[in-house]
Amino acid sequence: MQSIVCRQQVPVFAAGHDASLNAAFELLYQEKSSEAYEAFQELIRTRPDDENAYEGAIVALLQQTRWNEAQQLTEQARAACPNSITLAARQTWNWIYLTRESEAYPLVIQLLERGYCHPDWLREVVLPLRNVLICHASDPRLVSSKKQKRQQDRATLLKAIQTLEHWLERNRFPIPDEPVGVKITLSMIARNEAQYLEECLKSVQGVVDEIVLVDTGSDDDTPRIAERFGAKVIRAEWQNDFAAARNIALQHATGDWVLVLDADERLTPDSRQAILNAARHPQFAGYYLEIVNEIRDGDYFIHRIVRMFRNLPGLRWEGAIHEQITPSIVARRGRIATVAAQIRHLGYRSEVMQTRDKIQRNIELVQRALEQNPHDLFHKFNLANTYFTAGDYEQTVYWSEQTCPYLRGDEDYAGHAWSNWIAALMHLERHEEALQVGADALARGIDSPTVHYTLAQVYYRLGCYQKSLDALDSARESAVRLGLLAPDGETLRAGSAFTGDVGVVGYKWRFARARALRALNRHAEARALYERLLQERPNDPIILIDYGQLLESAGDLAGAERAYQQLMTHDAYRLLAQQLLAKLWWEQGDYGRALPYVRAVALAQPSETAWAERWLHAAQETGNWHSFVEACEFHSMLGRAITPEIHINWGRALWQLRDYENALAHFAAAIELNPQDANAFLNAGDALYQLGAYSEAADAYAAGVERDPYNAQAWFTLGNCYFRMGVYDAAKIAYEQTLAIDPKHAQAQHNLELTRERIRFTAA
């Protein structure tokens, strides 16, 4: 996955220097670049015209690939020492490796004419400059053009090439027979990649001149798709060794340069011209390209790896998995640069990893590689990283312990390795250990945004919210130092030395900061961050959850409801959104707004009785009898015990819906379960009364008042029943009993007068 970044090999042109510089130069030769730089700077302060001290400081910066600072110091040095041939030679070296050859050429000629012939300078400046001009002269647009200006440009280039070759021969510097040109071969290995291959090959049309694909056993259309694009397809048996397969492809490449892609990768459109330009600079043996691994929509992990290199004799891929061409280039003392090009990789999307079972395959291949080379830190890192991806944090911790303490610290994957270790301990809730590992990483100079960000997460989990904010600030500062972020702390830059998840200084950083601010009750600041996050990721479920909770705590209930409703559009989060909405309005006592969400949660979680009971309560409180009946039926369907109280309420709901017969059945069931329940008899009486069964209703009412003799309303309804039946004497007694209990019962007083009239009329 990650690539090995090599230390910059930089020749020193100073032919001799004062003994006082010996200690500083010794540090330089030992590649203790930071210490050497400080030592030379101290010497420059006391000897501002010492060309050798200046060159030592410049080389120390170049060893650290601090190109811009080195160029600035070179200009300062040449101004201080205008007659220095050594610094002029250093300037040409800088320009060649900054691909500013047109500026280098005149000064190179001046130095050659003055007799400067340092062998390292001839090898690293004059020869590469000659090769660059050959590549420019072989540009198809110049060769085939009939325009006079282009023809003149090519003639000028050819003359310059001859001039440089003349000086190389005059200084008896042999011109090696090596490939110099701009033809690019796309080299691939694939098996059953028909789903992805066509888009990959389309992305390099007009960039590559040749396609070589090694097919390791496809039974789909992979070979035919490749051949349709003009590829040379070589069939080879898969031997569980990626390097072996890539070396077969490399053997068949005839281009001056080799570009390597997998089928699930695409060269981004903005990178096409950068690749074409890179082929004109053979002073480099290879180029790091930035791989943008898509983990999920809008979530990216980036790393750099050599994916374009000169097709030099003897280059070989190494490693059965996470194979590298870099060691082979370094063994030839080839210089590796970075090209501002990106490859988009789809293969780490979770759905792809699962369907292809990549994780288990990778673990097996890395373990096999470790058996062959048990001390290889890169393999150990990849094993820890794969286990972390799989969520096996115990194994991540074990392999991180075998890796991180032994890294130099300047490996491009060092920050990612240490942050995996910290994060794995955090997931295992070993928080104090995680903080100790983080402190160790920082003490070793692992100044990675990912390390700072992961420490911020640990602090958040421990409730140390201000420390979490401080660690997040450190993450951004580190990203600026690395060149991942512009000095404004916001704008992402491509082509930095960063390896890892760019979200740790982007949306994940903002989210982590918003959460810490919310925990510190700095709601206004947190809200501004959440709103920005939702502009960037308008439907991110995790952000919506947090934002809704912030709005809820701030009293913006309508805003919280909108956030949770938007969350409901995610199938995986629909239930949680419904729970949040139910809780939002339930706690406000707004049962009408809570009811649809409570119902939905109860139906989705039939084993959670509390939600079903809330459904019953909300429906009853709001008088939504249809929903109440549905809730009762849901209770019954699940086989839960139906209490007499539920039967009564169920019946009352049906009574409200004028379904008196079914209401009566539930009242009867309540009576059967609890024959002493007056309420059950009285409700049964109501149902029978509505059905016109006055005699049976009277019996039910009588049983009710027998069990609850001080219920004035019960005596009143019994009186009404007797009145309907024409039993006026009994009705009179019931109304009198009502008034004895409640003398102010106006309806009972009115009905008693009517009853007495009926009795008098009947008697007459």
C-alpha cells in the first residue's frame, strides 16, 4: 500500500574546504541533515562569504527535499559569493532537478567554457540536461510539425544536444547507452476485471503509447476488453506473487517509460498532461504519484508510490504483496521525484473489499512474505494496517508493537503506523496506553496530522475536551508544515509528503472540533462548524445526528426535527432517526407529534415493550382511537398478556369508533379476567345500551354499582336504562341514589322529574 520514501542523494561539489568545516561536513556525509544544516548556518553567521559553508547548508536542505528553501539559500549564497564556481554548479544542479532546464543551459555552457569538469557535476547536470533536450526534441508534436516555429525550436534543441555531447566527449565522460525518450508503456496485471478495466484504459488514452497486460487467469471479458484497446495480452499463471506478475509485464514493455495502473484505478483527467511532461525529464529514474483511495463517497486515503519509472535495464519489482519498484531504482542510484498527478483507486471501497475478500488474501500474502523475511518492517506495518482495516484491534496492537518503535521516522507511512497503534488501543478502551504511545510518537519527531488527530479522539473519549481541541490545532499546524494544507490552514494541496486520511484535516477535523466545542457548551461555535459541515456533506448521517442533538439542547426543536427527518432518508439510520424524533416530542409532552414516530419504532422493535406501551399512551392521550386499536392488536399479535385494563381501554376505543359489538367483547373479556372490576361492567353496560339491549345493559349497570355503590354517574346511567325499559319505579330509585351521592347532578334532577311525571301519568 504505502511506498518506501528514499533519502535524497545529493553530491557535494566543493573540491576542498577549511578544516573548521570538517565537523559539519561529517554530519552531512552521515546524512544527519538537520544537525548539519544548523552547524553550517552557524558558520555562515560568522563567515558570510564562505562558499563551502553555503553549499553544505544547501545540500543539507536538499537531503531533506526542502527544495524551495534550498533554492532561496542558493540565490542568497550566489549574491554573497558572486564569483563562486561551486555555487554556480550547485545552482545548475538545483535547476535541473526543479525541471528548469532552460534556465540551467546558459550557465552550464558558461561553466563548461571556463573548464569546470567536476565528474559528479558532469554526471548529474550535463548528462541529464542533454537527455532532457533529447526528450524534448523527440516530442511527436515537434517531430511531425510543419510549422516553421516548431521546426526552428527542434533545430535549436538538436544544436544544444550536439554542444553538450561535444563537451562530455572533450572531458572524456562516457555517454551511457540507455533509453532516452518519451514513449510510455502502460503496464498492468489483471484477473476478472471486466467490471473496471474499460474505464481504466479510457483514462490513459492519448497518454500511453503501448499497453501490456498480464492476465493471470480471467474467465470473464478482461482479455477481450484489453485487446480492444490495442493491448498486448500475456497469459500467465497466478503464483500468489504480485511482483512476479508485474515483472512479466515489465519484460514485455518497450516504452522509454513505464506507467503502472491496476484495473480498479483511473488516471485523473487533470493528470494527463503532467504524465506527458514527466516523460521529458529523464534525469529522474522514477516518479511518485499520489494514490487517492476512495474508502466511501467523499472519504479518501492518500499515499504516494512510484508508479512511473524509466524502463532501465535490470529494474525488478520486489515483494509478493505491496510490491515495490523503488528498491531496484535506488540500487541503481536512480533519483526519484514527485509528479503532480493523481490516480483514483476504487479498490478500497468497503463493498469491493468484501466482494473480493481482499483483507484475508492480503493477510495471508503478508504473512507468507514475513516468513521469508521476518525482520521486514514494511511487511509488519502492512500486516498491522490490514488488521486495523479488518477491525481486529488486538492484532493491530501486536504488530504495531513489532513495527513502530523500530522505524527511523522518515518513512512516509510512519505517521499512519503510529496513529493505527493509538487508534487500536482507543478502540480497545486502553486510553492511557494510547496517550503514552502518542507521546512516544511525538517525542520521536513523528509530526503527523494523523497522530495529532487520533490523540484528539482519545482525549475526547476521556472527557478532556480542551485537550482534544489543542490536539486538533496541532494536527492542522502539522499539515501546514507538511504542505498538505496551505498557510491559511484550510486549502488542501496535492502532492505533499502526507500519507493517510485527508479527512483528518478536513471534514473529520471540523466534526471532531464541533463535538468538543459542543461538549464545552460553546454552542454558537459548534453550530457554525456543523452548518459548514452540512454544506460540504449535506446528507452525512453522523453529522446530522450530532447537529440535531445540538439544536435540541439549544431549544431549536423545529431545527432538530428537520435534521432527524433528513437522517430518516438513510435506510441504515431510519430507526435511529425515528427514535430521536419520538424522544424529542415525547419529552416535550407533545404526544400528537411523537405518536407516528413512537408507532414506527414499536413496529420495528417488537421485542421492546416500552415502545409499545408508549404507543398506547400517546394514542390514548391524543384520542387517536384508530392508532390505539392498532397498538392493542399489535400487543395481542405478539402474544403479550392483555390485562383487564387494556381490554377496557381497547373496548372504549372501539366504542369511540362506534364498533359496539367488538367493544362489548373486550369488556366481557375484562369481566372474565377480573369479575370485581366495576369499570368493566359499566363499560359493558354502555356498549349494550348503544346496541339497544336495555335489559342486558341494566344487568351490567346493576353489577357495576353493586361493586362501586358510590359512583353517581353509574347510578345515573342505570336510571336511564330503566327509563328506556319503562321501569319507572326502578329508574326513580336510581336517579334518587344519584342525587344522594351528588346533589348537584343536574341531569339526574331533570330525569327524576320526568320519571315522576311518567309514574303519575301511568297511575292515572
